[in-house]
Amino acid sequence: VQLQASGGGLVQPGGSLRLSCAASGFTLDGYAIGWYRQAPGKEREGVSLISSKDGSSTYYSDSVKGRFTISRDNAKNTVYLQMTNLKYEDTAVYYCGTMWDITSVQGLAAMSKYYSGMDYWGKGTQVTVSS
């Protein structure tokens, strides 16, 4: 059972990146997925989350709303995070995590903050925004 986050890298301010979170050993469709990030000296922050099954509900932190888009492809057992108009303050290690059967926006909002009960975490991928 494994979650693998990938797609990070070095990008200039205003640039874009797409992160992927791929699952192996289990199927993602019953799980809500969240992208979290942690910068040095800061707490982990939930930035983008998507509901289980069809992904019809999403939640974004204010810091990324309008710039990040989360999506899921259950056929590929993968969740994506499209990041645009990247800023210096987006620099962090990005992690994906799962929680079983969260379908509402309210549930995702809670999941963004109370992540200690996550079922699975992937290893992080570094995103660095620098000129």
C-alpha cells in the first residue's frame, strides 16, 4: 500500500506545475484526497482537497483559491494538483493524504485542519518558487 507524490520542481514566480498523487496496492475511489504543504518552520497546511468517489466537492485554502485546481482520475488511481501563478510563498514540501468516505465540503474543510486521522500519507515532493 503506497501513495506516491510527484511532479515537484523549481519554477519561476508566475509559473505552473502539476503534481500527481498515485496510489498502489489499494483503490482511491472510496477516499477523499488532500494536498497539504509544509514550509520550513511552519505547520502543515491543507491547501486543496477533493471528495471521495466522483470528486464532486472540492475545498481550497484562501491562500491558493483561484490558482490551484485539484482533480481525480479514478481509472488511473491518481489525483492531480494543477498549480498556476505560483508565488514565492508556495515554496514547500507538498504531501498527499487520504481519508475514507468524505463527501461534503464541510467534511473536506475539517479534513484540511484535522489531518492526524489520515489513513495514508505519501512521501512529499518539493516545490520551490524562485527567480
